[in-house]
Amino acid sequence: MTQDKQNAHGPLEEGVVFHVHGVTKVYQMGEVQVHALRGVDLDLFSGEFTVLLGASGSGKSTLLNILGGPS
């Protein structure tokens, strides 16, 4: 008998090897808050090729730095 992987939001889909939900990053620049990421959800599946594509300043590097863990 196999157990389904679960997270706080219920069971994960079969083949998910990396799951994040609701990733948010806010930078404080003086009195202004800059929302670099707002509630990003991401599932990566085994054998999948994934491209992260977006305009300059859209948060690609910010997301990758968060997903990569502490440096």
C-alpha cells in the first residue's frame, strides 16, 4: 500500500517532486513596499522540463533565490 504525499492543502498530484504554495516576497524601500512576488504557486513534475520566463523585474531571480534556500 502506498501513501499519498500531502501538504497543508491536501494531497499532491502524482509525480510532483517540488511543490510551493503562496510564495510572497516584499521589499521595503524607505516608506514604499515593493511586492516582488505575490502568492506564487508552483508544482514541478518528475521528468518535466521547465522554463521560467518573464520581463525584467518580474521576480524570476527572486523566486529562484527563495527556492534555492539560504545562501
